[in-house]
Amino acid sequence: MTGAEVIIKALEREGVDTIFGMTGGAIMVVYDAMYDSDIKHILMRHEQGAAHAADAYYRTTGKVGVALATSGPGATNLITGLANAMMDSSAMVAITGNVPSGLIGTDAFQESDIYGITGPVTKHNYLVRDVNDLPRVIKEAFHIASTGRPGPVLIDIPKDLQIEEFTGDFDVEIDLPGYKPTIKGHAGQIKKAAEALKNSKEPIMIVGGGSQSAADELLAFVDKVDIPVITTLMGIGAFPTAKEQWLGMPGMHGTVSANKAISNCDLILASGIRFDDRVTGKISTFAPEATIIHMDIDPAEISKLVKAHVPVVGDLKNILPRLAEHLERLDIDDWRQQVAQWKAKYPERYETEKPLVSQEVIEMLRKETTDDCIVTTEVGQHQMFAARLFPTEKPRTFVTSGGLGTMGFGLPAAVGASLANPGTQVVCIAGDGSVQMNIQELATIYKHQLPIIIAIINNGCLGMVRQWQEMFFSERYAEIYLADSNPDFAKLAEAYGIEGHNIHDRASAKTAIEKAAKSNKPVLLNFFVYEAENVFPMVPAGAGVGDMIIGDQMPEGDYDDVIYEAEVVK
Amino acid sequence: MSIEKHVLSVTVRDKPGVLVRIASLFARRGFNIESLSVAKSNVPGYSKTTFVVSGAEKTIEQVEKQLQKLIDVITVVDHSEAKYVDRELMLLKVTINSSEERTEIRQIASDFRARIVDVHRNALVFEVTGDEGKMEAFIEQMQPFGIVELIRTGRVALTRSAADPKIIRKAKITTKAV
């Protein structure tokens, strides 16, 4: 058996059914071995696309995503995808070919030190030096990627090792003395957390990406203790939005009720979150009086940014049911009433007197699709609108680049999500700027006839930057204008063999969405929307989450709660 | 927040790239290394590194946790949590201009228990071991004669007592398969 055959056999043993990749000189031996395998390979049109698709494959299934690329540029093209997976704790194994061992370090054709380059953006990485190490390394890589706090692992394999004859043992024990994730929460800490919750009068729970794998336990917990729940961008889907406890998203573009609850609570039960600056705003004013209970599998997240009074390290699947055992329905009726009042007073609202606006398009998309659909997003204003107006109902169904904020993520992520979940409707909500960053994946979507609605929210500019320029840079709109040179997206889709429509008004938007939702094939809908629409509420960078610019979220005739006077959107 | 020096003993797997991983972690998270030494440990396949890092308590806590997250890092022991001994080694070359100076220098060196490791007509090379204070004092004493060159290893450290269960438990190297 050759090294390449060992790689494929090892991947099969790990239960890999799909690989996203792009071939090339230093990996073609592996592709040759894969030719005889049952593993389905998806030929992406760019390695970055392959990495994002593998990332989304994990996010929507909980199974490790696999990306394959050649040496040099193929490998370096993976880097954004690895960094993205690292930031959002996505389990992924990336395999790259490299130049033959003897040429490493000689600046050979298509050589790059991918092992050195990817250290900071992977959970762990390998440069394999002996063909007989392959079974162990691959086994370790899948173990490391998928356990503890998930993350990407890269394996770099020189070409000569792929060709060389394997003489080792396939059944190896892996030995990682430096890697022992804590799964079981400490009983004493859980008890302390329960005591703190019992003593609290105004508690909230903030649910993050770490909760996606413990959604059932989370629901059971909240049903029992009845605590207000806030879901971060990464936590969307982990808790059903129809529940009365749900307050939406916190932070910079969070809901008024979520941010008010944070600013007024006396306890935060943090569930798999890492207190990102987009969530906390100015740290010193982030719930300064509150007791912080921080449950997370990664001990390094405890007290990294916000001091945890009661840390509980472990898997939420283990912690939440045990915490619930110590508790009954919390005695916090006044607080529940207060929170419900905020929620009622500040519903999502936006103006529709203008031409078509992003927010109504996204609401229409939500109405026309089923509860189990998967949403992927690009990055920018449309992403925030999607988080607020199209939060999905099931865990692992809202796929977005949270930590890294990668424009170009949404379209290839839709490919990964769709292939991982056959028969499930996928909606890719994109901006006209970001969708062009991996637009080549339309070819992959066409080839596999993936039932994806690609909804381009086309405001003709880089909208999030435009909003900041309007609000904080005296309307100096530097280098954000795209409309003069955007392609005709409908024609572009057609050029790839995908049905495409340019849409300018409400009536045709509704019809087009209805039709697309029923069509069960790829459709690109290009919605021309109002250019100067802003995302509100907004917590300006450096301000506390209590200081929101409410903008068009303002309740009718009530101006008392506004801390910053909002500029009326022109 | 008070800035304190901490001596960390980090046991790592003896594999290529481990030190780069640690150095890059320090660099990208803005941690400051004051000194660093690496050598093989008594357990085959494992190396022991000693770091002296300075920072506020919160920073040091992050340093330790982030180090612990690296797969090839087996244990991290912060010696400020227990009693420890630390030493460093220095080689120092000093010029000699007269036989009086030679006598004086040799006298000082003998007070410091510094060994002569190389002799020239107009220069001597000393080897000194000790803690940081002793190194500084020796340098100060030699300064007036003219130090040509010196090199220091940085600190290495061990806990004093074998009886501290916390440290021993943390430092135990397991080889059990996961």
C-alpha cells in the first residue's frame, strides 16, 4: 500500500464521506488513490471555497469537515478558511500535499512552509516526515479537531511520502499526553453556580456557539428554570426563537431588550461564549454589578476578558443537566415581567416608505422558507439583518462567520451545508460586495444542482463601512461604491447555468422568493435595495452595550430611553 | 495592576517545531519573554523549558492557559506558586592590563566562585553560575576592568520540595493512550 492509499483508507476509517478540495501537482497522488474510493469528492473552484465548505459541513452536521489542497498557493489559499474555522471553533481537517521531502527548504516550485504558516490559525498541525506515521497522525488529527473545543487541524504531506510503500502498522494507539480536555464539570462549581442562580433576582443566560452541540440540554434547562435567554451571533439556532424567554442577540447590533437585560441584570449565566468585543462593548461597563457564571469547555476562555466569579469548565451536555438538578423554576417574576416589557416595547421595526429595503427582503425569505432551513451569510449589514430577522429555529442551521468576519464565506458555506444536508433548503444571504469574493463557487452549485437560494442584498456598496462613514467619518464615503462596476448578477448566474433574477420592487420580490423556495434547484435572486439603510440599534465601538443608537427602531412617540440622539436616516 | 516576574517550567514533547509554536504564541498574544532556556529532560522524548515572563497576574494566567492548550505542551508549572531554586550560567570575558589587575580580578572571581575556563595573555574567560542577583553583581564588579563580551543562558528552575502534591500531580507525565 502506498502512502496515498493509506491516507484514503485512514479517512474512510474516520467515517469521511465527503471531501472538499482542489487538486494539483503535490496532491495528485492522493487524488489518484481516491479515484477508487467511495468517498465523494467535491471539486471546488478555489481552495478557500473548499475550506469554507468543509467548515460549514462540520457546523451543520457536527461531523469533521475535510479539505484537500496541493502545495504552495493551494495550501496558502486555505489559510483564511483555517483562521475562520479557528475563530468559530469549527472542526476541520485540512490535508495539503507538499514538495518531495528532499526539496523542502530549497524554494522548490510551489513550495510553501505551510506548517510554519498555519501554526497560529490551527488547533494543531503536522508536517509528516515518515510514511509509517500517517495512520497515527490522521487519527490524532480527527481526535484533536473534534474533541474539547473543536478547531481546524492541518496535515502537510510531502509528495514522496504519498508514493512510498507503507510498511507500518495501521492499528495504532494515539498518544497525546498533553491533550486531555475536561468534559465533566466540577461538582462543587456546579453547586456554586446553582446557589448563585438561586440568590439572583435578575439573571440572564447568554448562549453562544458552544451551545450548538447541547441544544436539547439547553432547552430542557430553560424549560425548567425559566430564565431569559440571549443568543449571540454564534448561538443562533441553539435556542428556539418562538420561546417567550428568548430576547434575541446581544452587543453591537443586538436587540434593545437583550442589551437592556445585560445592562440591568445581576447575574449572567454564560453558556459556551467567549465574551467577544462585539458582544460586550466597553468591558468596564459590561454588566459591572453582575455575578458571572462562565460555563465553557476551554479553560483559557475563563476570565480572559470578563472575570468569571463561578467558572465551570466542561462540556455543556454534561454541565447543564447537572446544574438543572440543583434548581427549580427561579423565583424572578418581577424581572421576567420587566424583560417581557422591553421585548414588547422594542420589536424589530424598519421603515418601508422607501424603495425596497434589505430588512423586508430578509423577512420575506424567512416567511417563505421552512423552519428547518439552513441560512448561511456573508459578512456585513445583511449578516446583521439576517441574524436579527432570520434567526433559525434549529441548532446548527445558522452558518455565519462570527469571529473572523470573513467576506466570501457565505457562498462556499452554502455548498458545504447543502451537500452535508441533502434535501434541506439552504438560503445564502449575501451582499453584493462579499458574494463576489468567492463567486466562482456558482460553478460548484451548478454542477451539483444544489437547492440553494442565493439572495444578494444589493445596495451597490460596502454597506457596513458606508454606515460607519456616514455616522463617524462625516459622510466621507471613501472607496465603498460598487454599483458602477457590479456585474449583472442575473446574467452572471445564467452564465453559470443558474436561474437568476434582478429584482427592483416589493411585488416581484415576493413572487420571486415564493417561486425560488418551491423550485428545489439553485436560484440567484439579486435584490436592488435602498443604499442608505443602516443597521440599528447600534452600540458605537468603544461604548457600553447600554448606550445604543436606536435609529429606526425607535418606539412611536417615546424618546426617553435614547441615550445617543439618533440621526434620522436620510 | 502590579507587574511581576514569573518563572515557568514547561515540559514539552521533544519534536521539531515545538519551540516555534511557543514563541509564536507569545508573540501574537503580546506576552513578553525575559529569558528562555530549553534542554532535554530526564524522560526520553520530552524537553524541559524554563521561561521567565513578566506581566500582570491576569496576563500570566493567560500565558499559562494558552501554553496548556498547545497539544505538545505536557505540563506548565508556575514556580511562584511554590518554593523553587533557580540558576543561570554566564560566560564573561574580561581584559587584563596589568599583573595587579590580574590578581585583583582573580580575587573577585574566587569570591564569586567563578571558574576560569580560558586564559589569554591579556584576557580571562570566567564561568559563573548562580541566581540573577549574583550575575548582576559579578558583572558590576568586572565592569571597571573592561568586559569584552558576555553571554548568559537565562534561568532554569526546579521546585524545592518533592512533597508538594499539587506540583507533582501537574508535572506527572502520563503516556496513556487517549
